[in-house]
Amino acid sequence: MAALGRAWRALLGPRAGADAGGRRGVRALRRSPVRVLQPESSRESPRSPAERPQPPPPPPPAVERSAAAPGLWYEKAAPGDRRLGKVVTLAKSKKFRDNHGKVLLEGHRLIKDALEAGAVPQTLFFSTVGHLKLLPEAEIKRASLVKVKFEDIKTWSDLVTPQGLLGIFSKPDPAKMSYPAAQLASSLPLLLICDNIRDPGNLGTILRSAAGAGCQKVLLTKGCVDPWEPKVLRAGMGAHFRVPIVANLDWESVPTTLPAGTQVCVADNNHPDALPRGAASAPLKSSPRAAPEHEDEEGAAGIPELAAQHYYQAWARAPVAVVIGGETHGLSGAALRLAASTGGKRLLIPVVPGVDSLNSAIAAGIVLFEGKRQLLWRQKQEDDRQELP
């Protein structure tokens, strides 16, 4: 029986095997990979990563633009707009302002004064379109106008009642500014030199007094607070755009910025050895507080003596410069040496005994307006002499 089965399989085996093998061959043919031929240019040499086609850049985020007036467009700030972060940085960092040549201005009056004086706006942030209508349209067209929420401006501003208008400007160059015609017409050969004025409020008030008195120029020596700090700008009330301000000067370069023949006087705030009322001028050596703490004994010993007189006596002759010292260190030795080299005097402001010395800003206002009065009187005297036959 077994022999019969083997014989039967031997008879049928080749046929069945051929069918099975044929089917397996078909399946194998179907499963073989298909070779893809590349174009001839691709097969010649493989491309480097830099030569390979790059995906297109993502489209920029959509900017919502609106028209505030014919030809005047603004955009609405999107959440996370990086430009908004510069506002706080500009307000708090002098290094950032110096490195990037930018300043931050806030409020309608200050920004309008800046625009009219020729300051270059870069970005204006506003909460309502009505703010733009208060500014010269031709000037703000040069800036990027960005509408933001008033809540954001309240967060950035350190004012109690923000106006809803902030501007980032290029740091103004005094040589390129266009100061008001009325200011130029009232300018006098009177200059102010600030020596170690470190309080922002004091410096802003001093600048305001200098503009009001008709000063020709204001010089700030190293050690003074940055005039573009927000607190100084607020206290100055627009004086930054009415009188040229030259900042960060060392004392060696101060004489080169003064007109030829300038006499330099120093304001002394209630000197302990003040002359009695009506006394004549007398030589007076500087007080100990006139030498800053960083000056050594050798430098203090070289401080010259200056003739002292009351501020209301005649001292102003064109051109003249007045040095105002800070309340902490007083006048520096460099200021006294410059005054001595020009034949200048020490101007005393007497106060009632027992009363503390005056604020630097108050002292500056007293001396500057007295200098203005004397210069105008001298000018009138000369005009009267020329009219005589």
C-alpha cells in the first residue's frame, strides 16, 4: 500500500511542483522593488546641503493696518510685539540709550516740541487715533505708528496719569536741531556749565531755567545725570528742544566749547565766609566741600583763590559762563581752576543765618536771571551811547 502511494506521488509530483513554483515566481516578481531613475543632472554629482532646494520661508504675520488720515497709516500691535519691550529698556538703561542712540519721550507737549525742533521719530505708540491729530502730520509720517492698549502704556509709564502717547526718537544732535525762532532771538552770550549735578529733578529744573533766561548753550560735565533720563525730561518741560545741550564733557574739553574770551564765574551757595552785605570784592579760597571726595590732597592744594562778591553786583560781561555745582560735592577743583584762568569770580548767594544752603536748581535760577539782567542793561547802555550825536 505504501509502495502504491509513493508511486502515485512520483507520477503527480513534477506537475504539482511546477504549479507551486510558478505561483511563487509570480509572487516574487510582484514584490521586487522598482528602481527609480533620477535625471541625468542629478546623477552626475550629489548636491551639497547648501545647494539643495530650501523650503520657502514662513509668511510674515499679518499686520492690521488702518488709516488715521489720508496717507497716514498705522498698525495695531500684536501680543508679544518685541518693539514694546524697548520702551521700558530705554526708560531705565542709559547704556542702552547710548549704545543704540535712542531716547524715549512721553506726552503730547514733549513729543510735539521734539518734532518741531527737528528730532527724528522712529516709533510712536498711541492708545487712540486722536493723539495723532495733535501732532504735525508731515513729521510723524516718517515714523512707524503703532496703536496699543492704554493698559500697556500705563504699565510702561511711571507717570501717575499717562497721556497715552510714547515715542522712540533718535538721540538729538544739538548741531542739527532747529530751535524755535523766538528762543534764538532772545539768546544771550550767557552759558551754563553743570558740575556734578546728579539729581534728575534738579538738572531738569536747571535746564528749564537756562532756556527761560535765554542761555546760548548748556554744558554738562562727566558726573552729571543723563539729560535724556525720563525724570530729567519731565522736569525740563521741553527745555531740551529750546537750548543746545552738550553732555558728557571732561574738563579738558570744556574750554574748546566756549566762545573766545569767555569769562567763567562760579556760583557759591551760601559760602560760610560770605561777605557782609555791601562789602567789596575780596579774594576767597575754596571751601573744603568744593573738592570732590575723589580728589587727593595734592589736587585740593592746587585749587586757586578766587575774588568773591555778591551775585547782584556787576559781574556779567559778554560772553560769560556760570558754573553750578551739585549739592553733594559742590564745585570741583577743575571748575575753580577754569574760572581762575579766565579771570572769573565766585558769586555768593547770601541767606539768613541758620538756614540751610539753597537747592542747586534755585541757585542756578537766581544767578542766571541776574546775569540776564546785567547783560541786557549793558546792551542798553551801549545802544544809548551809539544813538548820541
